[in-house]
Amino acid sequence: MNTIEVTSPFDGSVVGTVPYGSTAEVEAALDLAKSTFLDHKNALPKYKRVEILENVVKIMSSQIDELTKLCASEGGKPWMDSKVEVNRAINGVKLAIEALGVHEGKEIAMGHTASSANRMAYTFKEPIGVVAAISAFNHPLNLAIHQVIPALAVGCSVIIKPATQTPMSAIRLVEILEEAGLPKGWAQAIVCDRKGGELLATSPKINFLTFIGSGAVGWYLKSKVANGTRVALEHGGVAPVIVEADADIDELIPSIGKGGFYHAGQVCVSVQRVFVHESIVEEVASKLTQYASKLVVGNQLDPKTEVGPLINYDEVDRVEAWVNEAITKGGKILTGGKRISASCYEPTVILNPSDDALVSTKEVFAPVVCIYSYRDIEEAFDRANQLEVSFQAAIFTKNIDTALRAVKRLNGTAVMVNDHTAFRVDWMPFGGAKASGLGLGGIHNSMEEMSNQKLMVIKSPVL
């Protein structure tokens, strides 16, 4: 098998080497996953799955620093935030164990019509089959947890293709699962090129595709999957935040700042577009500028770093071009606006770029936050909703009626009130609408998505 080197986004140093699979090896992984799932004599009973997952929690809990270093080294997320990711990943496994206790069906009413007399009926859950998981770079361990663990919890076999830039965390997860007692064949990680990924996603041997990544690739794969394959897609958004005149400015600045600059803005629900009432726009812009200008940027392995590198050098070039275009379209740079090095970009605040600038219409996926002034909140709603993406949105206000109005008016699968758009806990439903995705993630929702409902009807003269 061929191998590839995994490098640090910060300085390009080699942090690991992983196998690189061919299309033939992808095909072999599919055959193993399918034969494992269809081997009913060796299916894993629910109590055995719980036992394995409990062992995973113990192993991961004993290796928090090692897993933190692994995530940070390959992904570029600062140490402090990578440690949060590892703890979230451990909690995600716990959530799957808890969810199995209520993963159940229900009684369907019978006997209330003559045609249904002498019958009782119940639904129950069965695993959907083979799960193919294609993952993204920005949360290399926790995304793998969200795609692999729900599949195993409900009794599916699963193959994960992690991002080529950040494959080590997913590979380590599969190793931990096997150390925890999971028989080979139930979980596999394969690193391969785009052709291999397309083969994995579109094979008739899979029953469920979970994809996290760009909209262009996700919708393309959905159009190519085999008949009957269930699909869940998670793409990005261009998260809108509305700040009303009565908002608590001192509270919202650190919230918006964290939501915008966390992981250098490389999060699908990062704060990007902030619409601020004209009466307070100068104060909000000034305080957010002060916040951004004080952030520590640098090597993700330094515990003091708050903003790490972008995932690769080409991304820095792209962001530099987008910000320069915003300037030509009326945007005023309040802080930042320049690259620090080949891998790092300054935390940047732009005031009033035009609504047709790239930073206003596309997911910037970088430490760039745009502030726009508005006079009437209906105008802010319309501008916030004008894009094809729809993920998480937010409103800052002390007025309950305004908050509820925003929840109703803002496009999004979730609207945060007095919190930033990047808020997430792993048991909540999470996913995009419109061009932002299909279906809902989160441990519980994924377990439901990866299950089939079966109905059993019993007829008896004694009923």
C-alpha cells in the first residue's frame, strides 16, 4: 500500500505518515463492510456494542493530551480548542450509549376500526446497513465521532474517508475501537483520492452516505448515489448575526469574537456577517476591533495561541484576494486585512463591504468578520436571508418580541438568541437547509437517520 505524509498547517513539518488506498482497496473495504454486516451469526448484540463504547470512553479519557496533540498537529486548531474537541468527542460516545437506552419504537393503534380488529402492532428499529462517511478537516476527531459512533451504536458497519489533510484522528479512532473490542470489519478508515471517495459514496454496497464538506461536492455525490441510498449532507453557511440597538454590547463582543475567530473562522457556522443597528454600529465595530487586534495568532501547539493557521497556504492566498476585493467594493478594514505568514492571516474586521462582495456572499472560512450597518430590522432580515445557504443564525436583543420575531424571520435550522452562531452541543440537532445541507446531525439524530423503522402486526382471535 502507498503512503502519504501528513503535515502541520503552520509550518509544513511532517507530523505523520498514513496509508493511501487505491480504488481496489476501497472496493475491498466495501466488500468487508458489507460481508460483516450481512454475517448475522456474528452480529453485535446491543449490550456488546454498549460494552465496546464504554471501553472507548475509558481509552480516550486516558489519552486526552495525546489525542489533543494529534488533532492540533494535523488540523491547525489551537491546543486550547483541540482539547475541547477531544472532550466533546468523549462525551459524544457517552451520548450514543445513553441514546441506545431510548432507541425504541412504539405501539401503533389497532382495533378501533372493524378492519383492524384482532390485531396489535409495534414498530422497532433496525440498522440501515453499511454506512459510508466522508469527513472534513476542521474537526478531525469530533466529526469522525459523529459519523462513526452513531453507525456502530445502532448496529451498522461503517467506512470513514477522512480529509486527506487530517486523516490521523479518524484512523486513531478506528484503532481505539478495535482496542476496545470491536471486531475487524465493523469500522474501517481509508485515505484515498477523490476517485476513491466517489466510489465509496456511490457504491451500491452502501446504504447510507454521511458527507461533511463543500456544497459542490456534496450535491454532486447525492446526484450519483445508488438507488435507495439514504443521504445526509452537511455543508457550510454564511452565518448572519443581527445586533439590535438595545443589545448588551459588553456581553456580545466576546461572544461574536469567539464565534468569528475560533479555529481561524474555519467552522461551518462561524460568525461572518454581523448586521448592527446604525445607532450603535460605531461602538460595536470599535470594540470588536479591539477584541480582534489582541488575539494571539501563531503555532497551534503553543498553549497561548488563540488563532492558529489556515489549513493550507492556498487558503491564505484566497482569503487575501477576497479581502482585497472587499476593499475595492467599499469595505473599510478596521483591523487585520493582511497575511502574517504563509500560513496565518490576521484576525480581520471589515466595515460595510458591499452586499455583492465575496466576503458577503460566500463562506469565507477564515478569521474575517464583516459588520454592516442597518436602520430597520426588516431590512436586516432581508439582507441576512438573501443567500442560498441556510444554517445557524443569531439575534442579540433584550426585547423578547424582537427575539421571537427574529427566530421566525431568519432563515436557518437554528436561531440563537443572545449567543453566537457557532454555538453547538453534541446532542442538539445540527444541520443546514437549502444549499447548506440535507438532514440533521447530532448523535441522537444520526442514530435515527442510520436506522430503519420496521412494523410488526400480530393477528390473533384473542385480541
